[in-house]
Amino acid sequence: MKDDPKKTGLDRKLISLTEPHEVRSWTESLGVSEQQLKAAVAAVGNSAEKVREYLRKK
């Protein structure tokens, strides 16, 4: 089942790299490139909170 791009709430707590609209949204929101986002998710998992913390430390 495809992710709903209009969905909010719990959906915003996890980062899905398989949904292009989510990758685009997260890169814009976090001010990073797609490569930086993928590296952060690879390092700490797909929790938006953990990715934010990781990127702040970089």
C-alpha cells in the first residue's frame, strides 16, 4: 500500500526513503541533500527525532 502524502501524525515521526514525496519533503524540511538524508538514516535509523539529532551534531 502506498503512503498517503497528505497523512500527518505518526507518519511524520518516521522517515521513509522508499517514497519519493517523503524524501523530497524531509530534505526540504531538514535543509539537507538526499545523500545526507540517506546517510543519516543509515547511521541512526528512520526515526525523525534521531535523524534531526544526528544532523545537528554534524
